[in-house]
Amino acid sequence: MQDATTKTTVTLKGTVVQLVMVNPHALIIFDVNDGGKTTRWTAEMGGPQQLIKQFGWSPSTVKAGMPITLIGRVVKSGDPS
């Protein structure tokens, strides 16, 4: 099976729209404003139980409107969602 992500990491700064705590992976949906154009991105993380048990997260840890910086890899297609 081929890895569906690129090997290079990117840093994105934006504003949280929503934290979705669902199995098998929690998601952060956020907007990135780049020169007046806003793009909605979705970041996939570990499962909700991992975030809760290992990192102490709760559904209110990340709230809509919060500024956020994410570092990660994008899918090979470059699609933000």
C-alpha cells in the first residue's frame, strides 16, 4: 500500500472552525487566510480516546474562533479536505 501523504511537512496558520471528536480519527476543521483568499482545511489526528487519555484533551480543548498553527503532511493531491 502506498502512502497517500507527501513526505514534506507544511505549517498552516488559521482559525478553528470545529473540533470533531469521532472514531477512528478526531478532526480539526480550520480556515487559512492567504492573501485575502480563505481555504477550509481538515486536519486528521489520532483517535479521540488517545487524545483524551494521553494528552488530556476534551471536546472543549479546541474551540471555534481560536487561532491555530498546525504542522503536518498534506495528501499527495494537495486537497485541503
